[in-house]
Amino acid sequence: MRPRGAAGRGGAGRPRRPVRDQARNTAFDVMRAVAERDAYANLLLPRLLRERGIGGRDAALATELTYGTLRGLGTYDAIIEVCGDRAPDPAVRDALRLGAHQLLKMRVPPHAAVGTSVDLVRLRVGQGAAKFVNAVLRKIAGRTLEEWVAIVAPDPDRDPAGHLAVAHSHPRWVVTAFRDALGEDAAETADLLAADNDRPLVTLVARPGRSSAKELRDAGAEPARYSPYGAYLPEGDPGQIAAVAETRAAVQDEASQLVTLALTRVPLDGRDERWLDLCAGPGGKAGLLDAIATHGDLEGLAAPSAQRGEEGPGGGAPRAFPGGAWVMASDVQHHRARLVLQTTDDALVITADGTAPAWRPGAFDRVMLDAPCTGLGALRRRPEARWRREPSSVAELSRLQRELLGTALDSVRPGGVVAYVTCSPHLAETRVVVGDVLARRDDVEQLDARDYLPGIGGLGEGPHAQFWPHRHGTDAMFLALLRKRP
Ligand SMILES: C[S@@+](CC[C@H](N)C(=O)[O-])C[C@H]1O[C@@H](n2cnc3c(N)ncnc32)[C@H](O)[C@@H]1O
């Protein structure tokens, strides 16, 4: 294949002037900011598109280029390495990554992918680098993605994790952690990694008493699979929906909704008035807890188990919490605690360190501990996140998780219930934390969390519940429900 115009020459052998392509230059700017300033692509890109007046097809192109390239760069870097005669400078490598994504994943014609990349580099880096980029991309254009993976990825029989890491563009330690959590199943690990590379559905939550799933459906959303308060938005800006704009509804992953509902649906003997959200910022789960505490679990009686004729917890359908409870929402970071004020109407919001509680032991009836974690369960949402996490952070976080779980259990009264939640399936942050804390206490029993997620399969062997992107279309959220012995 010989890409037309790829070397940047016009008629009569004169170099033609490089064309400044808005979408590609903006994607390049975001890639550079991610590398140089640890920028978050999902915050920076929309801002640049707005400031530069880029909309419609160009905005869609810039978005796919940026997010797709950031997700795929583990694979692209391995290919670029074998196609060049030297290691590229960081800026040149970003341009090559963008070009590789267009050639291997998007339906951009090769001459356009190579030509626009060469123009980008001529404008932003220099003529010498442009020649190098032209040569490397022309080589990449000679094979398909599958052909390249077969060449550059380790042999799947000899190094299965290494193969998956390159083929699905994830760090090797993340592949290993996922495989461990999935019980060593390599094929399913591949499904999970592939799901991480897909753009997630936009899922909405209707805060009960403030909005309803029907209101969201009437505004163009589709019914959610599991959550009675959920709805999927196939396209468009969620901010344009009145209920979302008025914070009566919000964008929230469906598993986040379900683990919150599960906490409220465990039957309690005695008082059920005081609920604590120990790590509440920015307030997604607190928003749902606060609405249920005030208005009740209005869809509870029509919850999935009842509709499907299955038995819910305790042999009956999940009950509707009658309201009349009150939520205290706390976060150690003041700015994150302040965000909870926007998601709740009636909660008391405080800034406090959960490891040094500012309340007396046993003060609460239900406690949500949505613990700080690596976030490995939500890699689909932040395209660059998988490259930022370090395996060393797991040990540090799991120490904090143990400490916070100790506080959560101390904060709940005898007979009360704690939800331990992470947005990570890493065993060291999930089962190991719960197991260690339970081994040191004799005042806590573990409930089977799946009983409070009726009608949802594929959550594991229990008593924990583990959601998965490839099974449920949700983040990989973990839930353990723990009751303080009466
Ligand atoms: C996973 S996020 C919580 C997300 C939130 N529950 C939601 O649904 O929007 C974890 C939170 O824990 C907070 N955090 C970290 N260390 C803490 C501590 N020692 N005490 C209280 N909060 C802490 C972080 O500031 C962060 O906001």
C-alpha cells in the first residue's frame, strides 16, 4: 500500500503546506496533557472542544481518537516499537499512537490516517520527525490489528497474562489481578478486558421521591436491566434531561445503585433511623441513600424479584423502606464532602476522617462504607486510568480499607448492618480485607449479599457479591454485607 500524499509533497515536488486538522490537533493536545500534566482526558477534552467551538462530527472524531488511543496505547506502543528504528520522543510517540489507532481500529482510510498524522507532526513537532512518522505509520498500515498482535504479543501458551496484556492493552499486573478474581479463567479474563475497552453506557438513577425511572424513560432513556431506579441513555447529553439538570436524577453506574439498595433492604429489628455514609464524596450513593431515607424505597415492592416471582430476602419481596430515616454523609476531603451537598436534600454533610470517628460507637443503624480503592473496576470510564495506577498502591489502600471497615463496624449498633463496597475486584481490596477484619472480631456475621440483589445472576459463589462489566454491563463493584451481632 502506498498512502497518497503521505510524505507531504504537493504537485511539482514542492512540499505542500500542512493542513491543521482541528479534531486531530485537539486529540493530540489532550494526549500531551495526560502525559505531561497528569490531566484527566474526560475533563480536559470536553473543555477544549467547547473553547475551540468544535462540535458535530469533528467533536465525535476527536473523542473517539482521544479515548480510543488512550485505551489502546499498550497495544499500539508494542507495535510502534517494532516498526521504528529508534525510540520516538514522547510527542512523536503520541502522534504515532493516534495514527496507529486510526489505522488499526477506526475506519479511516490509510492515506488519510498517515497524511493527517504527518501534517500534525510537521506543524507541532518538526519536519525531521514527520519523515519518521510517515515511515512508521506506512509500515503499521501494512497489517491488521490481529496480525500485529500475533507478531508483537507474547505466546499465549507460554505467557498467557503477557499475551492478554498486549492484546487487550492493560498493564500486566491488572490482567493478573482480574484473572485471580475470576478464578484463573483466561477466556473470561479476555472478555472482561475487552469490555473494559468498550465505551460504557450512560446509566441514570432517578432519586426516589424526587424523580422516577418513568420520568427518565419519558425523556428518552431506556429501561435498566436490574435497578428499579435506573435507565440507560443511548445518546445525547444527560445534562439536557430536566430531572438531571435539577439534581432529582443523576448519572450513576447501575451496580452503584444496586449495592446502595441492597444496604437499605436488609431487614433490621428495632430502630432504623440513623444511617451513615462514611466515605460519601462526591455523593453518588449518598444521593440515593438520602432519597430513600426520606421518601422510602418507592419501587421496593415492585422490585425485580417480585416481578419475576422469585423470592427475595427472608423469603419475601424486598420491602419498601417507609422513610423517616436520616443520613449523615462524611468524607475526609472537604471539597469532596461539599459535592455531597449537591446530591442530597436532607442529609447532614460533614468533613471527617473516618479512621478517627467524631461520633460515639454504635450510633448508627446502617453504614455504607464505599471505600477508597484502586478503581480497577471502573477502568472503562477513565481511558488513561489503567496506566496511572501502581500495584504498590494496593497494599497501602488495603491497610486504609481495613481501618475504615473497623470504624464502620464500630459505628453500627448491635443488630445494625454495614455495606463494604469497592469499585475494584482486586482480591486484596475485597475478600481479603473482609476476611482479615472478620477474623479479628467475634461480634460480626456476614450475610449473603446475593440475597439482597434478587434476580441478578453471575455474582459469584457468595457470601460476597461481585459485579462485572462483561457479565452485567456495570462497573466491577464488590459488596459484602456485615451484621453486628445483636
Ligand atoms: C470511592 S470514593 C466514594 C464515592 C462515593 N461513595 C460516591 O458514591 O460518590 C472514596 C472516598 O473516600 C474518601 N476517603 C478517603 N480516605 C478517607 C478517610 N480516612 N475517611 C473518610 N473518607 C475518606 C475519599 O475522599 C473519597 O471521596
